[in-house]
Amino acid sequence: MIEIFVDGDACPVKDETYLVGARYGVPVVVVSNSRMSIPEGLGVELVVVEQGPDVADDWIASHVRPGDVVVTADLPLAARCLEAGCGVVGSDGRAFSRDSIGDLLATRELKANLREAGVTTGGPAPMSAKARSRFSSTLDQQVQRCMREVSDGGG
């Protein structure tokens, strides 16, 4: 049985994730540095980890199994989970792949260097209804793909 792991701190699409998990009967594990409200009866578990940089990321990376799905906007965590054989969906609705993650990490590094040099690079755009719909659709596809792979013995 696959699970959906959510990098819960500042994730804008937790509700959409809960609905996709419930639709397929897939447990959702929300990992966060602080307590938050989660729905009852939908198979959602909250794991609260210690405060600190990358503590939630490290917990997720150490608990995922091939075939699981991870929801995160954190590119280094996405890379670790892809390496572990997971499906990974960004909170913006983008499905990460082993082919795309290298370029994305390089772009992230470039932007960090520009910020250090004093260049304003801007932040993420607010979540629109269209972006939420795109996320739900992409997550739905990833869950279906991972369920097929696990049932076929590929995960």
C-alpha cells in the first residue's frame, strides 16, 4: 500500500491532498514542525517533528518507500524522494522527475546566488483556483501511476 507524504509546513494544498488520498483510500502523512489541524476520518496522520532546518525533510526522506507519493515545494527533498523511487508533486502542480530535477536544482542555486548578490528574484505567485485544480489533477495521476506500479510489482 502506498502512502502520500506531505511536507506540511507552509503547504498550500493540504486540503486537495486529503481529498485525493480519500478518493483512493491512500493514507496521507503530514509532516510538520508544529501542530496543525487535520481532518478526522480521511486516513490523515500528523507527525510533528522537532524544530530545525530540514528536520521534516529528513523525516520524510527516511520514511518513504518506493511507490509512495510526496507533496513538496522543496527541491532538495524532491530529489531525495525521486532517488528513493517515489512520485513527487510540487505544490504548484508540477510533477518532478529524475530528468527535470537536476535543472531545477541548478536554477535554485543560481537564484540563491543572485539573492546573495542583492538581486530581487521575487517569490511564488499566490495559489489560484486553476493552480489548485492543476495540482489535484497531477496528484491524482501520480497516485494512480504509483498504485499501478506497486500492484505490478514495480515498487
